[in-house]
Amino acid sequence: MEIIKSNKGGNKGFYKGYVYVVKYIGVSKITWRCSQRCSMKCTGELYTDLKMENPEVKTGHSHLKDDDSVKIEKALCAMKERSKAGLSKPLEVYAAEISKLDGNTRAKMPVEDHVKRTLRNQRSALNPVEPTSLDNLVIDGRYLNFIN
């Protein structure tokens, strides 16, 4: 089972062509549910231990596995991580990750403009809020040396 971070900071798990999200963390195991629960009404569930190892399928899926969707999720996650670093433009990040995918997977990717907008939002989330007045202005301690 392979784990990556979701947009909201949670975990997404990939196992045998299916994508799972955490449903419940118990005392000795984690219950995962299929990420297609709402869109496909899938009841697929999986158990792992607390270290997110030793996956055990609890309930089967109501849809076919899709290895391309797993590749897409991984590519989007990699794009977001690179974008958070803030060193590259969204177009550069998008092009670099897209070039690693095969033609069939590329065809299933979300629209380029939507992905680039998401990448810009990832970068801007790290920027401080622009103050609207002097009362809202907060100067970080590391910048005080430049004022004196």
C-alpha cells in the first residue's frame, strides 16, 4: 500500500488499482473507504494496522480498478508538492509531471487550466495575508533587523 497526502492534509492510500481515504482510526487498525464512495456509490473498504501496513480488503468494490486514476492522483500530488516549494511556475510544474505520464493517462488528466489554477492556489496559500490597514500589519521577528 502506498500513501500520499491529500489536499486537506489527510492520507490517501493506493492498493491494487484503487484509491482509498481514511474513514476511521481505531485502537489497533485503520479503516479506509474507497475514494469513489460518493460518485460511484462504492462500498469498498480496507483495513490496515496503525502503521498503514498489512492491508486487508474488507468489502469489494462496485467498479473496476483504474490504474490510470492512481497515476493521475500521484502526478497531481507531486505537482502540488513542487508548487508549494514556490520555485517553479505552474506551467513548468505541470509540463514536467505530464511528460512522465503515458498517452492514455494524459488523456484522462483534468483540464490543464484547472490544474494550473490549483497549483497557483497551492503557492498563494503559503503567502501571508495582505493587510488592509496598519492594525492588521504583522512584522515577523526576522525582519525587525532591517527596520532598525
